[in-house]
Amino acid sequence: MKWGVILEILIIVLFAPVGAPAEAFPNPPLSLPQAGDARGFMPSASAWMGFRHFVPAPGGEMHSHDLDLGVDFVLYRDGTFCIGGNARQSLLTRLHPDGQWLFWPATIYTDLGLRLLAEIRPVELALWYRHDCKHDIETYYGRDAVHDGVGASASLRRVSWLWGGSRISADLGAQAGCEIFFPPVFQSVDAEPDRFKAFAMLDWEPLVVPGVPAIFFQASASLILRTADTRVTVTEPWTLDWSASAGLRTPRRAESGPGRLGLYLKVERVSDDWMDLVPQPLLLVSGGILLQH
């Protein structure tokens, strides 16, 4: 299983060679850190692939579709502490002016992170460093969106309620935290307006029956502070991004069994597309597949 997880991570990283983190799409469909009792090297990982459609909005008519790939992994776990990370890449396309059925690759967003976790059951504490950026393809849109930041969070891992003393239960996970952004460390580019983000996430399986696929719901919200001392025009210092998703997961496995497979549908609102010097809010609808070891 370990080599399968390593191969899975390598596939994502090799297809994300331009390396960096992304505020434009901050919340992947697997938001919560990896839980579990497995110890050692590469004990767990989750990956996803999604296809996103941009709902037409004022200023965003040229956006078309987006392909999202990512992996979230635990590199090493020993007792209470572990180290993990994530790699994510989104390929954005724009509509061709000659027709709505024509489009071209426009931008690549990349998100990389490394985090330290401490598990004090039922709470998991995390500290991380994050780097994200945008790379335009062929056409330069006038904005180098690069962010470096550090963050901290507290997660409530899988709390269950039994129904009438039976094996049927409901599961809930939650996470809250914040990130602080500073000028780019690895690139000589103009600073972005993002300075601070506070966020909260929920993951809920309302009916868990052993051996039966489970419906799940996820919701997240991010409150972002942006300053007006950069080239980017900021009309509102505080903005709210949010997402809501629902899906179906295969039954929870035994420790030595196969991973969980899931399908999801998601709606999200982002306040800045990272493309233009005047941020454009966008509404996106997506669907995809999840794999969790």
C-alpha cells in the first residue's frame, strides 16, 4: 500500500511542475487533515480529480472550465506527532472570442504546502507553510499572483453519535484556523493584496451503516483581508469566499483494507480570480472523484 501511495503522490507532483499555493481556489474537496492510527512512513493519503465549470458572471464571461488535481498526504506519523503536506494544480481555460464552443488553456494555478500535526484526541492541531502561484499560458494577463504564508488550525476529528445503541452512527468533523500572508519569498514579483484569512470547515456523514456507502456533506467559508497598497485594485477590504458540496463515499475500511472511493458535486464562490488587476468574483460548479487511503 505504501508504494501505491508514493506512486499516487508522484503522479500529482510530476503533473504539477511549476510549483506554488492558490488563494483563488482555497478549499479542495478533501479539506480536513488525514486521520487514522497507522504509524510509520506514508501511512495515509487522499487524492482528488475534479472538473469545474465557471457560471457566467459580470466580468467573468471569458472563463470557461477548470481541471483540478490534488493530493493530501501524511509523510510520517509517530505517536502523537506527524508531518504531512499537499500538492494541487488547477488548469483554467478561457472561452475563445470566436465562439462559445472554442476555448484555450489560459492559466495554471499551483498550491504546495508542508504542515506539522499534533494529535491530542479528539483534537488535531496543525502548523503549516504554504506557497501558491499562478502561471499564465501564452497570454500574460498583467498579474503575477504569488502568495507565501503560514497558518494554524485546530480540527475536531470524526466525532460519532450512535443511534439507539446500534452500530449505525452519524459522524462529524470540523476545522477552524487562519493564515497570514507575506511578500513572495522565492520569486521577485509584486506583492499581492491578500494579508490574512480566517476559515472554518465542516464534514458530516449523517448516516453511517457498516458495509454501506455513506452520503457526506461538506461546507467551508473563508474571510479574507486585502489591502489597497498594491497594483491590484481592492474595492472591499474584507471578502467572503464559501463552498458547499455533497457526495457519496464507499464504506469505511478496516486498517488493512482498501481505501475509500467517493464522488462529489460542489458549488463555490471565489472573490478573486487572480487573473486581472481588478479582482472578479466568480461562481463555480464542479464534480469529481475522491480516493482516500
